[in-house]
Amino acid sequence: MDAIDKKNLSERDICTKFITPAIEKAGWDKLTQLLEEVTFTDGRIHVRGKLTARGERKRADYILYYKPNIPIAIVEAKDNKHSVRAGIQQALNYAEILDIPCVFSSNGDGFLFHDKTATGEDIESEIDNDNFPTPEQLWEKYKIYKGIVTSEQEKVSAQDYFFDGSGRTPRYYQQIAVNRTVEAIAKGQDRVLLVMATGTGKTYTAFQIIHRLWKAEAKKRILFLADRNALIDQTRRGDFKHFKDKMTVVKHRMIDKSYEVYLALYQGLSGADEEANAYKQFSPEFFDLIVIDECHRGSAKEDSAWREILKYFNKAAHIGLTATPKETSEVSNIEYFGEPIYTYSLKQGIDDGFLAPYRVIRVNLNIDAEGWRPEQGKTDVEGNEVEDRVYNRKDFDRTLVIEERTKTVASKLTEFLKGYDRFAKTIVFCTDIDHAERMRTALAKLNPDLVAKNHKYIMQITGDNDEGKRELDNFIAPEEPYPVIATTSELMTTGVDAQTCKVIVLDSEIKSMTKFKQVVGRGTRINEEFDKRYFTILDFRNVTDLFADKDFDGDPIRVKPVSQDTDLGGVVDEEEKDKTPIIDPETGQEIEIEKPDIRYPKPGSPTGKVNEPREKVYVNGVDVSVLISREMYFDNNGKPITTSLKDHTKEIIKGKFASLDDFLLRWNTTDKKEVLIKELEQQGVLVDALRDAVNREVDLFDLICHVAYEQPPLTRKERANNVKKRNYFTKYGEQARNVLETLLDKYTDVGITNIEDMGVLKVPPFTEFGSPMEIIKNFGSKAKYLAAVHELEQELYKMA
């Protein structure tokens, strides 16, 4: 085929006729090693009111695998009108995301090869179609890139993944996490930290790591440690079930040494009493691999009983899994495990479309914003005078309970659910168990119809409530309708796989970034079968200020002071800790101090023992009202928009169109305005929110002209009336004129994108004019109809 013919071929034809044959000729198996058009993300979910839409998915033209799930090369194809080099930058971008060392671009004439293992001028070279590298040649480069040196390291690194026959395969980030961890262990690294956002499949990732190391005989006896029974049960019944009779769950401190894979609770292996330390029934060398799930919890603390288990089995390799590595002045995962070998963040998960995006509604109550001071002689519910001082949000539900505040929060949640979906699974995070109990009662009183239908509509699910704990599995199960609302304090902050949780209510003071990420993580799972594509956070305590923290979704930062002589000024009273930040002298940043679980003696307690709970003061008859309720907006990086919505939009528009003339030129020359509208939304213009802020009766054209270029906005009705006044319809026949006037009315009601869609001709009132074909005949042809619509648009957007 000559060069002229090749120039006329589509990109797909270039792939079929030139690129695929060249790769196959080099010895790549089309069934197992050569995958075409590989989509590796799901496309970000965009939320518009209650509607959602998927964004564009990332797709590589070719990914070449040495073995399934071990990718070693990527090829970006272009048609022959482009040069052989045209696709290299996109391919390099994808290769960085996918952790691939060998990168190719092709237009069918040959390949440009970018070799990440090369140096100097050898980093990029052109090769012809007859000399594409073989799988073995690129595997050698992969080994150099990964630092795989010995044959034993290679054997472990090339070990097959587990496939259960269902067709399930790891997502790209799970693949990277598994490969990097297995390769690190193969090279002798004995402490590994994996950071993966809640909802991204840490347990499945751990299973593939363990299974590959076990099958390669690199690790023969494995201990999987967790801190909750629910986590152990999920793991045993889920991915780990494939270990079958080789696996056991350690229960009642009974140790059977005949198994190869052990699942255990930290608490089930250790205790304060030396005799309770069941782990010592194993020899220190018994396990050669320990995987620590949710390692931000107890195992992060040097002096914890859990860390004692790890110290005992210190010759084993230890892999820590967490969504939120704990890095404070006193506790560190990084100090123990080292820097994360791989991090897949909440932001990345949302961008890729694997995690649900969130919207935030902030509700500010008058007493939270202004504080509350009891009037002279104010007594509590028991008739005792209330201490005269200003109480604020930190006091409410912790030391002082205002019954009207609880009712107001419950009322706002009920109001929200009635307007959204009364059967949307909802978790209400409360200050403590007492608060969760009172919140359940308040919600039950506000939803008597649904509670009468099923008393499990609202359940208190806390550590001390057996009835509630028994309902936890039903709350989590997507197919179970009840419970719908769960009130909780600590029990559901972590390890609860609530796929269909659509609403998270924050009515608890959360200052810890670790806890905040865990709480938000309860809503991040997607379940499209049950219409769960996003979730809503109702924030009554300004907890979502933490979204603005620069560290909200960044890499974990080590803040623990390294000096052994650091003097924190002795023991600070618990109340004073809230007020006095401790600053790291090196970074200038405030150090997060974990608060101990202090118990106070009740006033007048005959024993004065400190393990008795502090007595709360309960008051009623307080005026509690909502000062403001507003939705927060986030930019394309997931950070809250701190400037006004108008200023934020102006910045985006001016970055794209420097002047009004630039914008008008693009608007008027774009055939379908919907294309430009989508483009602007992808840039971060929040169209619906902007309409609410300016005027819902104007369309995007006027919103932009007004906000970015200070033009007075016209409503759609005003624009339509201006067109009617010009009498430009008179050049059309009666039937065509009727259609255009109806299109104008449609624009007035719903906006420009609707009249651009020819599907509008299939619905009333257009059906009164005949079928779409009959309507188009009134204009002479489809092209003339589209031209008339385009002319109508030009008339609509004429600047005065």
C-alpha cells in the first residue's frame, strides 16, 4: 500500500493494518500479552442537582503485558497524517500513571521508543516496523526499571495473579500496588506501607499480594491482622475465601499451627495479662509475612499492645494497609514502615471515577455561631443552677446538652431527606453514645410514619448497644432496606463497607485529619445498581473546614519531633489542649495531639474515682435556630472555593477568554452550544450554582457575560421578546414560522441546549405540527432546518 493510501486511512485502520502486525511479528501473544483500546479509569462522576453523568475515561491504544497484570509497555497510535512522534507525550503521561517503563508512539510508518531505563541520547530512538522489541527484550528493561536483579527476585516478581474464573481483574492502581509490594518483598524489603483511600479495595489488593507471595513460596506462613471482628469476617467471606482449607481464623485464643494463612484480631492475640498473649504460643519465626489492616489505628503507637505483636514477629515482613496513615507528634506509621510504596488518594479515586464525589451542605446554628450564655438563674432539667459562662460548640453534647439543639439538627436532617430520598442510607456521627441515643429518639419523633411501619427505620449503632450492632450488617447490605438511618459515635468511623450510604451527617467535633478522612470514607463507595453515584455531607459543626487544609488529600507528612529532648511543657489540662496549639519549630505547623480517653469523677461522687463518666448538664427552653444553610462548592482539585463563586468563575472564564470579544467569537462560531457548555463545566464552571447565585431565568451566555465581563444579564424571556420584536420570522412560511416561534418559547422555558437537539421535535407541542420529517420538510431540507435554528441562535445572542 503506497504512502498516499496510508494518509487516507483512519487511526483504527492504521492500528489494524500496520501497528498490530508489527507487534505480533515481534512475538507478542495477541490473546494474553497484547491488549488494544484499554480503558483504565471509569470517568469522573459529575453531579448536577440529583442527576449524574460520567466524564471521559482514560484509554490507552495498546498496553503490552509480560504476564497478565504485569504491564511493561504502552503504545499510543495516531493516523498517518501525524508524525511518528505525535503520540509520545500522551503515552508518557499514561505510562507515568500506570508505572510502565517502555513507551512507544506510532503512525504506522514505524515507532518512536522512549526508554525510561536508558540514559543520554539513547532515551528516545526510532525503530521500523520490522524491529519492534520482543517480550523478553522489554522484560529485561522492566527488570532494570524495577531493580530486579537475581533469578529468585524475578521468579517472585513474575508470579501469576490469582484468577477465580469470574473475569474479575485488578484496577490499574491495585495492579501497581500489588506489583510494587511483591517486587519490594522479593528484593528483601521487610517493612512496606500501602496508602489507599477508603473504598478502593485494600483487602482485594492484600489478597493478591499474599496469594502471589505464597504461590511463589517466598512467604509460606502469613498472618493477617485487623482490629474489628467485622473486618475479619468480611475478609474471610470475601476475597480470602480462595485460600480454602489452608486458612483459619484465630478464635478464643486457641492456636492450631497446621494452617498457612491466619486471620486474627489484635485483641484476640494479646492482652494486658501476660497469660493472655496468645501470639507467644507461636515461635517468633513462625510467620514470615504479616499484613496489618487499618494500620493507622493501634499499631501506629510505639507503646501499644498491638505493636508488641509486631516486635515479637520482627523477622517477618510487615505490610501496613491504611487509607489514613497516622502522622502526629506522638504517633507515626512512616517511622515504622517507611515512606508509602504507593499512594492512591481520595482525590485520585474521585477523578478516575472509582469513588463517589461529594456535595457539602453547611448548616450553621445560632448558638453554635454566637455561643450560649444562660440567663440569670437558669436551671438545668434537674433544677440545678447552670454555671454562668459562655458555652460554645465544643461544649455542646460533650459537657452541656441543649435539647432544642438536638431537635433542630434532627429536624434539618429530616427536612433534607424528605426533599431528597427518605430511604437514603444515612450515618449520623455524634459526639458520644449518649448523643447518638438522644439523636435516635429525636429522629424517631420526627419520622413517626416510617418508624411505625418499621421500628428499624432509625437505629442507634454504637459499641454498647447489642441490638444496634446486630443491625450493622443489614445497614451495610445494599439489598436490605432497613435500617435507613444509623446514629453512631465511634463504631462506624472505620472498617464499615457501606456501599449505599448516601448521606453523612457531621454533628461531632472532629479535629483529627485521620478521623475526618475515615468518616468521609464511609460515603465514597459507588454502587450504580442501587443508584449510589455520589453522597451528601450535612455538616453542623464546620468539620468540613478540613477540606481546605492543604494536607487533606496530600501525601502523609512526618511531623513527629525527632529530638528526644523536646519539652512539651509538662502535662497540659485537657481543656487547655483545645486552646493552645503546639507548633513544630521546624515546619511552623500545628502538631495534632491525640487526646487520651480521660474520664472525670461525677460531682459529689463518694468515691471520686476517675473512671466514672463526667456528668453532663442537660438544659431545655433554649431558642435554637438555623442562621444559614448553604451548599459548599469545590474546584477541580477538590478544594473548597474560598473566594466568592462569582470571582472563582470570573477567574476561570478570563483564563480561557481574555476579552468579551474572544468569548463572543467562540460562542457564535460553536455550532452546538452544548459542546462549549460541557467544556466550561470541565474547566470548573459550576453552572447550576452560578444560576442560583445570579438568576435561574438567565442562561449560561448571560451568566458569563455578567460575571466575567460585567454586562447586564438578560433573562431568557427578555432575549426571546427581543427576537420577536425584530419580526425576522416574516421571511419564513407559516408552518416554519410556527415551529421557530415554538422553539423560541422552548428556549424561554428550558434554555439553548434543548432547542439544539433535534429530538425536541418528537415531543409536544411540536408533535402537533407533524412528525420530525414533516416538520423539516417545511424548511426544505434537514440542512435548511439546522441553518434556521442556527440563525435563531444568532438572533437570540445579538448584543444590543
